[in-house]
Amino acid sequence: MNDKPFLRMGLPKGSLQEATLEKMAKAGFKIQVNSRSYIPTVDDDELQIRLIRAQEISRYVEYGYLDCGITGLDWIRENGSHVIEVGEFIFSKATRQPSRWVLAVKNDSPIQTVHDLNGKRIATELVNITRKYLQDNGVNADVEFSWGATEVKANELVDAIVELTETGSSLKANNLRIIDTLLVSTPRLIANPKAWEDQWKRKKINTIAMLLRGAIEAETKVGLKMNVEKKNLQKLLQSLPALRNPTISNLSSEGWVAVETVIDEPIVRELIPQLKEAGAEGIIEYPLNKVVY
């Protein structure tokens, strides 16, 4: 009998699956998914992965069937789950933007604000949050659960929808306009309270959080190396504030040092010519796998 401890972790199946598995891989956990099974394999014998719909993960973490999991803030709130939020990770299926649950209507609808929805019908997957939103605004409307194709329903079957969007392009394509935002949601790493009290499990969960955070942080940064004469070093550092907290080491060539730092990737194309003008030579840009602070 194998008494080695392990952590059971739920990952979202569906629209967030590919992005989540990609981030886990960058964090160092190679997960292989069998299309016929919801139990993937992972190259870590202390970890067991379950693929479950994001809508359900927080409930299973709360009940203790899972020790931890990654799901959206939206489903944690929708389910009213009592879990430990270990970390927030900004990534989505298409962009690095947070997802938004928005109230939307047809472009030609007379409805302009939430207060125009009294006595109307709204379709959404996010039923509980939508009802609370209406209640907070003093609006009495019928909220029905939508099994899908919610955007299409706004044109014929209901007066408004509450739907998830990242860029708003799908809503525009379906001839819809946004009235209000109910919730901004990002993926969260959550833990079962009892599992969190277990010292070994808490350490494992925190390690996963640290590696995930480092992998996501690295996506927008690059490493930069260069050589510069010592006499030009202070001038280079003072004129280029982007080179914050660089590592400086002596070279075998007398009078020269190597400078190494991490910078935001979008500024590289403007920065490299400036480095060259400031006396830097042998400039090397390289990708990063993780940045852990």
C-alpha cells in the first residue's frame, strides 16, 4: 500500500482547459489528457489531476472531494463556496484580460439601464449573481438559466442576457450592446479549508501557486545581457531607468563589466538602440520561463 501523500487538484474542463494546461506546463507540471477520461496523467507523483467543469470546481473543493483547484471568481461567487483563495492568476482562453459578466440587450432595444428591466425576462448561466444584482438595484425581473447559445436568445426569446465576454467582439457580432458590468472575473487557485490546515498540503499548494505566478509573470518579460566599459556604466544606468536592479559582474577583459537584467518585453525594441548608443556591446535578449520574486 502506498502511503505517500498526494494532492488532488481540479482543473477546468472546457473553454479554459487549454490555457490552464499551458500555464501548468510553464509552471513545470506536464499534464497529458486522455480524451476518454477526466483523469489526466501528470509528471508529479504527489499530484492527482481531475478535469471538471469550471462551474463545479469550487463546490467540490468546498466539500473536500478536491484539495484545491483552479476556477473563476465568478463560479466561486455564483456557488457561494466557502474556500480559501490562494492566488489570482490573470489569464483567459483568448487574452490576458479579465473576463466580464455583462448585461446586454439588442442594439435596437428600448432598454437603456437595468431599471428598464422591471417585468422583463433575462437569460444567463450566472443566475444567482444576476438575481442579487437585480435585487440590489430594486428591479423585479424573471431570471432563467441558459444552457447555451445565450447571445442568440437576446434577439428573439428574452429581453436581455447576462453573458461572459473578454473583448466584447462576440456581442457586437450578434448585434448586442452592453448596458452594465455585473462582475469582473479572473482565475483563482482555491483550497479546501481542511486541506489548507494540513501542513504538507498547504506547502504543496503554495508551491504550485508560486510556480504558476512565476510562469505567468515571465510571459511579459525578457532577459537582457550586455557588456559595457566601466567608465560608461553609471551613465548607462542613469539614462536607462528600465534597467532596474541589474546584476553587474566583472569580465576577464580589464575595464569591462557584464550587465544582466529582466525587463518588460514591449519596451525592448526602443531600449536596445538606446543601450547601443550608451556604449553597450554584445547585447543579448532571451526568453524567460519563470520570474519568481
